Amino acid sequence: MWAKALLFLIIGILSSLLIVVELPSVRLVVLLVLAIWSFCRAYYFAFYILERYVDPSYRFSGLFSLIRYLWKQRKKP
């Protein structure tokens, strides 16, 4: 699990660096930081907040797991 997290971190850092090297500007760096920060907050919302309020006993393994769970709950009478 730690190796996977490390690989994601390396991919994110390298991708960000390559974007900044390709188009170096302060505006781009700020926008990139804001985009990364907002996606991190959305991820937090999806897995922490929704897990607590949707069904605390169910452990979601990802966004598709959450969607599948909500779809099954919608079909129940």
C-alpha cells in the first residue's frame, strides 16, 4: 500500500514539474496548486464525509464502490 502511495506521489510531482517546465509561469503554478488542492478536498469529501453520513458500517473501496452502493440502495423498495 505504501509503494502505491509513493508511486502516486512521484507521478504527481513529475507530471506537475513537466507542466511547469513546459510552460513556466507563476499563474500556471498557482492554478496547478489550486487544482491539486481542490481535487484532494473532493477526494476527502467523497471518502470521509460521505462514508460517515451515507452508511458508517459500509467501507467504500473507491468512487465506483460508492456509486454502486448508492445505485443498489436506490433500487431497494
